[in-house]
Amino acid sequence: MRAEIIAVGTELLLGQIVNTNAQFLSQRLADLGVDVYFQTVVGDNEARLKEAIAIAESRADLVLFTGGLGPTMDDLTRDVLAAHLGVGITMHEPTLAKIEALFAGRPASLIEINRRQAMLVEGASPLRNDAGLAVGSALTAGGTHYMLLPGPPREMKPMFLNDGSAWLTERLGGAEALHSAMLRFCGIGESALEELYKDLIEAQRDPTLATYAKEGEVALRVSTKAATAQEAERRLAPTLDEIRRRGERYLYAESDVPLEAEVIRLLAAQRRTISCAESCTGGLIATLLTTVPGSADAFLGGVVSYSNSVKRDLLGVDPALLEVENAPGAVSEETALAMAEGMRRSADTDLALSVTGVAGPASSEGKPVGLVFIAIAERGKPARAERLQLQGDREGIRIRAAKRALYMAWLRLTGKD
């Protein structure tokens, strides 16, 4: 079954509301074995909505609508679809009774437009709304399935999960569901990752592979359709084994989790601690680590050493590295190593990360934008530093530097460095 999702609402086109409904429905439909080929957003306009319906019918077996079921005159979905199909509108008496009972306990009296939320396209099956008033509906006409869902996510999600998915399942005839493995990589760019698996991607039939670039990370989705999870696992296994073999230095997780979560997991499993000293990243590493639940036992703290005085006074960086003529300067391997060592001693942690560099927009110390040094210090071992020349704007450089530092920690914790 091929599906198209039509989100109705001018507020979506104006950017006042983010269309999270399409994301939710696409994920749930994939679980049912329904392929979403198109997502459309159309404003509260009768002519344009009619056009969107006609286009969707020409290329989809299932058309799902979100929005436009409310009580006001710009809630057009139900009426436009009924007119398009050449059928009428009927009242769903249980929903009307629910609305009347609700208004009976309010100071405001029930007015005619409120009754609109209890109306259905003629011949449609009602979909109950446990979180609101507007009744949803589903019907089949002319060989196409239609489903009308409310716009507010708190109403739409339970309606689809409770009634909508059951209605669809009856009509799918045992369709195979989509099963995916999401693999997460760091320390390698999207182009390099694609080159690493070029032959697998070019020859893909089943399973399919797709890469997704994230800031400082890359994700690779491997997917197949199967009737059961066990069958999907059997189909995916050979491809996943080959991906693991080639990319073990970069593959940090086989689930959709960020790098910082995996670093915290490894620290907790090894009962080790970490701290960080940050200059150009301005506390971003600490922010990423502390967004992970349970990070308090592993991450003890950090210093944002933006100025030379803080590097000197709080981290113990030798002034000769920073302030003497022809010194390496704040943006240097030597300073990154000293920051990491100073942070590890100060916090008394097993590991410490440091970052110093030029995030932009202008150069510093005569050094180019994007030049970054990261270092890692470990109790009982010499510190190690890495030089990077990163591309992008200021925020992109900061994120990539922070992720690279976390990757350095991951390599150390997994023994891959």
C-alpha cells in the first residue's frame, strides 16, 4: 500500500507550527508495512485542497489528512473531501452527545459551529477522539482509502494508535512491515563513509542502505521488509556483519543514540570519570554530556577557559606557552595538552578532554578559522593531542570540535586508539 500524507493548515505554511504529525505517521505506517511516498502541506483553501486530493489519488492507495476537522469555517477537510467524492455529511450522534454533555457543564452555551466537530463524511467509519472533541473518520471510495485525523498531535496520535491503525490493518492483507537498523558513526564524514560501503550501496536490493549526515556524526540506516522480526533479523545479518567488519573504528552504536550517550554508557560500565576544559567550544562538551540521563556519576565537571588568564590560573597552563614572544599560543597542541592535564589533576578524574581553537568568524593569533586542537589526558598515561582543520560556520565548527573530542574519548574507552 502506497500512502500520501496531506497536512492541512495555513499555519504550517507560515512556519508557525512544525509538522511533527507527518513524522509520527510515517514512522507508524512503516511499522504497518505501508510505504509513504509523498507528504504534502496545503493551506486552508478549498481550491488548493481539492487539487491536493486529486494529485494524491493519482499516486497513492491511502490518503491521510491531518488538520481541518475543527469547528471554525476554515476547517475544510471534511467538507472538501465529501464534495470531491460526491457524498454528503452525516452527524455522528455519540460525538454530538459528548459535545453537548461537555457544554452542559460550562457557562458558555453550545453554538451551531461546535456541532461541526461531530460530523462525518457519509459512509465513513468513526475514529474516536479520547483527547478532544473532533471525531476522526476513515473510508474507502473508488479504490482509494482515506483517513481524516485532527491536527493537534495530542489528539491525532492516540486516535491513530487506537482506531486508525486497526482500521488499516484490516485492509492491508498481511503486508510486510519495514524493519530497520540505525547505525551511528563518528570520526568519518558522510562522503568517506559512503566510499567505505560503496559496493554495498551500489548493489543494494534487499536490504537497502541510506546514509544521513548529522553535525559531527553520520548515521547509516539498513532496512528490509519482513513479516516477522526474526525474518528481518535473518535478512539483515550478513549486511550488518560486513558493515561492522569494515567500520569498527567508527561504528560507535547500533541504535539511534548520540555519541555522548555512548561515552557516558562506557564510563559508567567501566566505573570511570571524565572532566573537560573548553576554550572555543565554550562548554558544549559539558552540555552534551550532561544531557544524558545518569551522567552525574561519570561527568564530574569542567572549566570554560576562554581567556588566557583562566587557562593559566585555573588549569595551570604555563604562561610561557601563552604570553611569551614566539610562544605556541593559546591555539596550539602544547596548550591543549596542558589544559587536559591541568583539568584531570584539578578534577581528579580518570580522563579529561580539552579543546582550544579558532571558531571564527575572524582569525586569532594569526591562525585560521577552523584550526582546532583537542587533547585527552588519562590517569597514569601521557596526554595525546590531535590537530584539526574544520570547515563551516562558527556553530558548526564548535559542534564538530566537541563531537571529535567525544570521539577521542570513545576511542580511548574502547581501546581503539
